[in-house]
Amino acid sequence: MKHTISLLVENKFGVLARIAGLFSARGYNIASLAVSETLDPKVSYMTIVVEAKDEKILEQVKKQLNKLIDVITVTDFTKKEHVTRELILAKVNFSAKDRNKLENIFNKYVGKIVQHKGDVAIIEAVGDQEQIKALLEELDKFGVKELIRTGKLAISN
Amino acid sequence: MKGSRILLESLKREGVEVMFGYPGGQVLPIFDSLYDSDIKFVLTRHEQGAAHAADGYARATGKAGVCLATSGPGATNLVTGIANAYMDSIPMVAITGQVKSFLIGNDAFQEADVTGITRPITKHNYLVKDIKDLARIIREAFYIASTGRPGPVLIDIPSDIQLMDAEFIWPQDVQIRSYNPNLFGHPGQIKKAAKLIAAAKKPIIYAGGGVITSGAHKELKMLAEKINAPLTWTLMGIGAFASTHELALGMLGMHGTAYANHAIMESDLIITVGARFDDRVTGRLDAFAPYAKIIHIDIDPSSISKNVNVHIPIVGDAKNILIELLKEIKKTPDTGDWLKTVEGWKKKYPLNYKDDGRLKPQFVIEQLYEATEGEAIITTEVGQNQMWAAQWYKYSAPRTFISSGGLGTMGFGLPAAIGAKVGCPERVVFDIAGDGSIQMNIQELMTCTANKINVKVAILNNGYLGMVRQWQELFYKKRYSQVGITSPDFVKLAESYGCLGILVTKKEEVRPALEKAINTDNTVLIDFRVEPEENVFPMVPAGQAINQFIGGLA
């Protein structure tokens, strides 16, 4: 099962390595990771998505995260209400006759064509996991040449 | 003030009286400042020795031990010692030189990413990038190392920072917003624990190293006597409770006493104080103490329900919690029948060995106990020597048994003995060693001689890496693969290091040799040629329930 964990941490060098080390030492892959400064520039916010086969081990990882000197708070969103978003950028095949079709899609999703050059358009879209998944299925019809994603951002509500 | 002087001034403010270490290129400024300092410096013969000595000093005194080494190989040689301190929650501050800040990452001479290497084996570590941070970092390092669940903290200081000038400002207090160890147990949990204790019929106390760290041994004794419960301890908990006390069951686990293991397996309540249910203690987890409810007192929340599910966790300092728990226990359980049962196991399965006239390692340790009247500080190496030292010497005070518990580091005992002796110069300090382990840090005999640190080494010389041989005998059909180990002539070796060497081959020579060692004002190494294939019993094979013993008389 995938777990979404958020951390408030000191905004210092080495903090990310400490956190990543707790996952890698147990052979856990971090599925996605988003890090940025908060309103307080001395503090960073991390959203980590991790696949955990054993809940007990994940529980241990959370306790270990809490023990790190530079970690201020740990929140596991698994049993907590929260809002998530992800931003994607994609290069899709594009020809002028497709413009309407693409724009119709973006009536259903939060997204737009950022630019197009020749037969490729760069699009951006924002949504939760379900929306992004559905959008990508629709974009598949055009042919997606390249896709990058920020990874999940999660905030409590 | 120069960075190197800020460092030494800060160490003095932290009350550091002695450091163990080794100089090198990237710590030259520090050693130059040390030339004028009154902090005592013990020059070891290997940086690993320095780290273990700082660790031994910390275990014997309760104060943070300090070691110092240069960058690159100096720092990597500290790594085993740092990992050792980390596993056993020992307060230590390791200071390493680093290449000049502008060279970091350039594969400079003697460069290694030491904060990277030590990240998973330190409680915290620092790379000093700005001279203005140095004093604060040192203050924080000592605070982190010695509070909460203690552990090693490393400070990596580039050599250009050591030479930079800054105003020396000693921070009045430490402010780390994300680090606030929970010292007092939750009153509700303590009440619940007291109720559970009152209702128990077969309670047992299981004490670990946390009791010693917290200084809770008096309260532990009060608890055991108040509720009249038998008490067992881990390797790290040795000395937390007097071995000769009538409620004492000795160590539990893989090489624990049979009666301690039977008692914990049959108990209906385990009161755990500062122990962490290590796999060497629990044996097969799903078979561990099937009838017991568990109270777990520990300062580290991540120790709770890590291996064994706990019914009442109480997070905080053991001493504080025991004080409150003692107040809260109004009704004490009637343990008369239970103690009779336990007494039956004690009689039926005593700790024993076959005394057939040959020189037995267990006999050597019994004699050592008598010769030192139980007053020595014992350090150990790792393996059979360590288990016999744990089983056969009767410890009665905390900080008198110093052993590598979690990491199991061969080569720990001699440098740890040096640290212990430096910390407690009035005490007799014995390293109980094996012929394999002692050769891992034998060079530290020179440290003893050069610094007039008078320690005693008792080598239980059986010509084998005995514990591995024992496993090969029992579980690998006696196919002895690379466990026969040869040694130099230890007596001559001791002499060439400036120590006294004594060879003992017969039982009757044991006591005189020990007396001679104790009464010699020099480091003494005794080469006891013990029974080669003696095993450590009782033994619970790995993966078995801890009442499933093999071999021996137990």
C-alpha cells in the first residue's frame, strides 16, 4: 500500500540525505518526493509517497523520522483527511486540427497548452491522483512523447 | 579567537578533562592549540582504539567521551567505534578534521565524506561550514549526545575553519526546537501499570542498559523488593541490580540462565525497564512470553512495540518513571508461589560447568571475581570470553561491566579498558579477552605503557575463534572452517610493549597470577591456556524459543 507522509524539517544541507537514508536502509523505494521552503524560510515541507509492504516497518520508519534532530513534525496522511495535488508537464503530439480536441479535454481538467512548436505541444495540468490518471489516459490518444511530474503534494484540511 | 582555540575552549566549558585520539594533517591547528591546553590527551596507536577508549570512558564515568582524529583514514578508522557507541546508546563526541572547505568534494588528499559515512551511525552529526557556528555546534553536540537516549555525535571541522578567527561566544543554553526528549512518563500510563502490577501473579522485571544510563538502579531495587518480583537483565543491564540479590535471576536470552528464561516465558507480567527486546533476548518472537502482559519503560518511542507488542508503554526517563511508579503502587501482588516456582528452576538448572581438573575459562572468571572481591571494572572483547564474563563474574554495581552489546565489536575490550581506567584511575580494570579479539587492537598495549595506564588483560586463550567454532560444532557438523587461530607468544609480546606477561596453564596457577597482576603497578597481560573446545552453555539456538536449550548441564 502507498503511504503519503509529510514532514516539516529544518531547511539545512544534509537533512534530505538523513531522511532518504531511513527509507533506503530498509530497502524501501520512495515513489515520489516534493520538497520546498515554507512561509518560514528556515523550515521546509516534504511530501513523501512510499510503498510499504509491512505496516510495522513503516511505523518504525515514522518513529525514526521523528527521532532525527532536524525533523520538526511527521504526519502520516493514511488515516487523515487531506488534499493532494500534482503538477505534470507533458510533451504530446500536436497538429492544428487537434487543438479543439485538446482544449475540450482541458475543459474537464485543470490544465492548458503552455506552448507548441511544430508538431509538439507542451501541456501542463494539475489535479489529484485520479484526475491526473484520467487525463493521461485521454492524452494517450494523441501520443505522449515525454512526461514529468512533481510528485504528490499533500496538505491537511 | 582562532577556530582551534574556540574548539578547545568550548570543550573545557563542557567539562571535558580528557580526549583520546591521533593527530594528522587536517587537525594540525587543533593539536597546536592542544599544546597549550590543560585538557589531557591520550595518544592511542590506532584511531579505532581512540573511539573505543572514549566509549569505555563514557560507560565507566557516565560523562560523554571525546575522541579526535584527522580527515579521511583517521575518520574512517573511528567509524567502527562510533557505530559501537551508537548501538549501545553511549554518549560520545567524535571530532574529525576535514580538508579545507573549498576543497571538499574534490577528492583532495585524505578526503572522505565523513558526515555522509557516519550519518546512519550517529545520533546527529555536523559539518562546520562557518566559524561563527562552531561554539554553538559543540554545545549542541554535547547536549544531544548526553540527553534523551544518548549516542555519538560527530563534528567534522575543515582545517581552514580551524584557522579562522571569530569572537568566542559561548551560548548560554541550547535551543533545538525539534529535539525535546520526553523525560517524564505519562501519569495515566503509570497508574495503569501500577494496577497491572497489583493484579499480577507471576511478575518479572526485565532490566536493560537504560537503567544504568538513567542512574535508576536504586529505584529498580526498590521496585523489585516492593513487589517481590524476580529480576533478570540484559547484557547491557549487567550491574543494574546486584547479582547476589535473592531476587536476581542473572542474564536472560541466548546465553542467559535457564531459570531466567523459564521465568520470563512463564510470567504473566513483564515489567521492562530500559531494554529493547533485542533478538538475542527474545529468541523466536512469536513464542516469546506467551502468557505475559508487557509494561515497557523506555526513553525512546521508537523502541516501543518494535519487536514485541507492548500493552502499557511508558515513554520517559527510567528513574523519573520508577519514582512515580513506586508512589503509585499501593497494592502489591502476592508472589510467594511464583517465587517458589522460580526457586525450583534455580535449583534444577543452575549455571554450571564440568570441573574436571583442566583449566576452564569459567573457573578463571570465578577466580577473578574472588581475587578482585567483585570490585573491578570488567571490560570484555566479543565472543565466548564476553559471555563467560557476563555469566561468571558477579557484578553488583552499575558501570562495572563494559561490553560491546549491540554491535558486538571484537577488539573493543582493551581500548575500552584504557578509557575506563582513565575515567576511574582508582579502580582495578580487567579486560577479559579471547586470543582472537585481543589481536584486533593489541597495539593499544603501547598506549597503556606510554601513558602509564595500568590495566590488566586476561586472555582466555583457546586457540580458536571460540564462539564461531562453537556454532560450527553445533550447527555445521563440526566442519571447523577458518576458526583455528594462531597467536604470538603473548608473554614476550607483553614484554616488548613494556608490560608484564604471565603464562598460566594449570588451575593452581590461576589465583597467584591474578594476585600478581592486581598487585603489579603496570599493565599486565595473562595468557590463560584454557580448554580449547569448551562451549558457552546454556545456549538457545538462533530462531528458537528461549526455553529451548541445547547442550551443557542446563
